Amino acid sequence: MKAFKVFIFLFAVLGLWASVDFIIKLRSSQKEGRQYVANCSAVKVGMTLKDVREIKGDSTWNAMEESPQLYFNYSSDSTTYSLFYPSIIGASGSPVIQFDAATMRVNLVMCDIN
């Protein structure tokens, strides 16, 4: 019976730790999302990719973390790159910045997340 109580106690401690870890990661991703949304209005059509990354504050693209996701769109007319930035919880969209593949300059900025 004592071993069962120890098992239940360890299971409860593990659950508490996992909950606290989840809340900390959620708060961190919300902070980054708010930063991306706030900095989006400073991005203008015609800027270079390097300028956009400096304004937005992103230094890496990593699919495993809260970072912008890079997508390639191929069509018969042109090829574009789109950066989809993480947004805040409850938003129906996320900031998107589209680049012309040939010039690597911004040709579309969508900051509205509502």
C-alpha cells in the first residue's frame, strides 16, 4: 500500500511540473507573438528580407520552435516566398509577409490578425 501512495505522489508531482512547464512555455510564446504583431506595421513593401528580419526581431527559422515559417509558392507566373509569423492565442490569423523570389523584396504585408 505504501508503494502505491509513493507512486501516486510521484505521478502528482510529475503532473504539477508538466503543468508549470506548459504555462511558462505558453507565456513565452505569447510574448514573442505580441512582438511579431507589434513590429509588423513597420514592415513596408519594397524592403529586403534582411531588413524585415531585423525589424521583426527573428534571428532563426526553426520548425520546432516558435519562429516564422517559410513557405515557397510556385506558379507559372512567378515564385514567391511567404513568412508566416506566430501569433497570439485567440487570433484568427497571423502576420504574413510575402517576398518576390527574384528580388527578395517584400511585395505583400498582411498584419491584420482579426
